[in-house]
Amino acid sequence: MKSKQVYSVVIVFAMGLILGTILEKSYGVKNTLKSLGVGSQTSSQGYTAEVSEGGILEEHQGKLKLFILAGQSNMSGMGELPNSRMATHPRIYVFGNDYHWKLAKEPMDDPRNQVDSVSEDQSAGFSPAMSFANTLLEQHPEMVIGLIPCAKGGSSIHEWRRQLNDNTLYGSCLKRIRAALMMGEVAGFLYFQGEIDAIDPKEDPQRTFLSRQWADAFAILIRDWRRDLNLPELPVVFAQIGTNTEPKRFKNWDVVKKQQCQVRLPFSVMVTTDDLPLQDYVHFTTASYQIIGQCFDKAYMQLLEMSRNGQKLGRFQLNS
């Protein structure tokens, strides 16, 4: 009798080992634990942000300077990716579209395992983000940077208005920021958008385009971000749209550019992109995105300098 019991135990144990091996290969024990809430960290807002092995170093945790990357495809980045292995930096992280922290590299808006489909960009490529972060670290080598990509190709300023549902651009971006806040503090807001608002509205009569109200819509957007993040002096750097090769389609291009010049916001800077080469009808080359990133950094640094000097900040323009 006892030999039969021992034999049964051995059989059950062996079956357990086989089942465990199958689960690990097909799904992964870590994923199983994660689905049960084991091995993850939860922010005070109730959103889960996993810091897995190879994520944020312990000495960097809680010390990140977070930068929000919002707008449309020229912020997501459409530049060709270099053939060589994408470079990373040990002090630059990204809160990915999969809600995992990792060392940042292009494409910054990587759509793999995307959580919030509302901002998914399947064709995301090289962007201004890594260039911005690398240039910022050259001047502040002690800083640890966290990038939060939220941009969506083809999105209008109207679609960026304040809506708190996480199936909206604003709501999903706010959710990401709150999940990322456990690792640091928001230090800046980078925005590149406006191309879609310049098209002939007849192309898509079901959507709302605000070519002649862009400045007011942007001012409201920044006011809402500053209020929701409780950062009334949140530094804002935004890029003016550059050039295009389809003027008949983008009939309100100059209207949007003028609107962007009319933005009057404290703690904000506009950078221009007119002189930078395109790779297609409206998107920039990889080299151009690198320059835009450097311009974002230059503008951001000037905002910090003015703040240190105790100046009452106002909007000013910085040419690329």
C-alpha cells in the first residue's frame, strides 16, 4: 500500500515538473506571477508600472526627471533607423508603451506590446527624443532622465483636448505620467503637432480641425496639463511645423504656422523647423530629428536659465 502511495506521489511530482516546463516555455512564470500582481510595483494612483530586471537601477529609482513627449507623428518620429545597433545611455530611460521601464533607445514610440491602443504608431521610427536627452545630459551629467512617449500620428489639437478616459490621448497620457511618477518628477513637456490641422477640412469632414483656433486650443491644453499635474510653472517646449511638399492638401499650413507664432504662454518656448530637410511630404530625415532634439534641449536650457535668474518667464522664439 505504501509503495503505491509513493508511486502516486512520484507520478504527480513528475507531471507537475512537465506542466511547469510547458508553462514557462509558452507563457513564462514571470508573466504568470505578473498577472497575479506579484513582482510589480503600484503607484499611489493605482496604475501598475513594472520595473523588471534590467530596468531602472536602484540608485536611480525615484530620481528621474520625466519629460512628456506629445503631439503627432513628427514627435513619434518617422526617421529611418540606423542599421547599427540602437545606442542607449545608462542614465536615459523610457516608460514604454508596454508600461515597462527600460533603457531608452529609438524607436522611442515602439508599438510592441502597446497597452493604450489610442496612441499606437505602428510605423514609428527615429524621433527627436534620444537626441534631446543625450544633449541635455552633456550639460547636466548628474541628471537621470525618464522619457514618456504619448504622441499619436495624425492627431489633431482637438483630439488632444482634456478628456480623462484612458481611451483618449489626454487621458491615456495622464495615466502614463501618473504611473511613471513613482520613479521621479515631471520636468518638462515637449510637443510637436499641427500638421493635420493644416489640411483641407473637406478631406475628412467627420473630424474637427482648428487651424484658425490652434493658439487658443494649445493654451487651454497647457493650462489643463499644468493644473492636472499641479505644476503651474511646467516648462513647455513646442515645435512649429516646418515645410511640406503638398501645398494643395495642406491649404491651411501658413494659418497654423501663424497661429503657433501667436502663442503667448509663460514658461514656454517655440522652436522653428523651416530649414530642416524632409524625407517625405511632411516628415523629417533622421538627421533633422537629431537637430530638432538639440533645439528642444537648447530651448529647455534657456527656460531653466531664465528661471534661475528669477525672471518672469514669457514666450520667446528660438530658431533651429
